[in-house]
Amino acid sequence: MRLLTSFLCLSLLLLSSSLSAASVWKVSKGDQHFYLAGTVHLLSKSDYPLPAAYDTAFNASSHLLFETDLNVLTSPAGLTKMMQQNTYSDGRTLEQVLSAGVYQRLKTYATARNMPIAAISRFKPGFAAMMLATVEMQRLGTAETGVDMHYMQLGQQQNKSIAGLETIDEHLAVLDGMNQLDPDLTISSTLDDMHKVEEQLLEMKQAWRGGDAAKLEQLFIGDLQQIPQLYEILLVKRNHAWMPQLQALTSTGQTTMVLVGALHLAGEDGLLQLLQQQGYAISQLTE
């Protein structure tokens, strides 16, 4: 089970490919359009430069729309709120929340990675799992600036309009929902998959860079659907909630580039399918 993918979707969510397509689509209705780009939230330095289609969409757009306002999320206030919401307010730790066997596995893994167990156990399970995934990515050298932050910084330099599909509270609620899943399942599944991180990232980034939404669906969506609550929290509810905002983009008179995690585009509940069902024409950009 690729439960770890769910935490990659949040903290990263995602070698070159010989394919000429990219994870960028032009979404049109009548003579109006916007660009929908799939992102990986953390990358390695070798992943740059990005496929040229991203710059094509960026240069044609006066407005950038991310999953949430990254300025607010990464501000001191945003980071403080994230930590507060993912720490047990009653003083509990994962040692009290997890079964003895799962906690021992977590402690053993943390010791092997030179991670202080006290720094992990004070957090709720979803956030702790995300931390484990991020630290492993740092070890592999794949925790550098991702697509979202890259274009947010460029957008700020060029005075483009920047906004989010979700408020900071709505965005953090996704992680809070993951904290409500069975703690033993969350931590044990993450530990089970930790040795697969490098392989899974390679598969994800190859599919992402080549704009292969069908491959992303094949690799990851089915496994996420094995835990329906998680699938709903991460993808389905958010995709449907974003649709009214996306549909409004073809009546603004300006061109917008929308940047969301690549898995939001894949599958029957993905944004590409939902937009097509609403009568939008979808065309994939090439390199």
C-alpha cells in the first residue's frame, strides 16, 4: 500500500523523460482559457530546468492561483498555526496514542536516522508521518524548491496577482483530517513504505515530467482509494470544492495559471476529468 504517497502529496507531493508532453493543460471554453499545471511540491536541483511548457503558461498569465497562499502558509504566523494544530494540546505524545509495538518501530526508525524521538512523538500522527517523509527526502537530496514556490517567487518578482484556492485554515484542515485516521495505520504504513521513497519518487516524477496523468493514476490513485476516507480528504473533496473557482476563470477576461499537486489532475475524480464533464476543452502543452 502506498499510504506514504499521501504524505508526499502534502509535504512534497512528487530524470528526465523522452516524452514531449508536460503536466500543463490549456483549459478553454469559447474564446476564454486558463492554464492548469500539475506540480511537485519538493524537487531536487537536477529537476531544473522545468519543462518549457511551464514557462509558456507562466509568461502568458497575469494571475497565479495555488492550492493556498504560500506567503501566508510559510509566514511565521502560518508555521506557528501549523505546529499548534498538529501538537496535542493536552500533553499527550505518540507514545500514549500508538500501540506499544508501533511506537517501538517508530523509535527504532528514528534512532537509525538520528532523529530525536521526542521531536517526533509530540506531534499528531499525520504530521509526524509527513515529517518522516520530508526528512527521508532531505536525505535523498530531493527536498529543494518545488514548482509551486519557484513560480510564486517569479510571480512576486514580476508583480503578478497571486492567490490560493483554499484559505490557510482550509488547507491545514486537510492535514487535521489525516490526523483523525487510525494512528497505528498511519505510522506503520508510513514506516512500511519508507524504504520505497526513492523508487516511488522516481516513478512519480517521471510520470509528472512527461505529463502522463494516466500513469499517475495507475501508480497511486488505486492505492489511495483503498482508504476511502483518505482519498476523500486528500483529493475528492478538495477537487470538487475548487471547481466553482476554476469555472469562473473563463469569465474574468484575464489569463490565469493554476498550480496544484499533480495527483489532483489524475483519475475519474481528477480536475481534468471534472472539467471535461463540464464542457471544457482540454489540450496538453508540449515542450
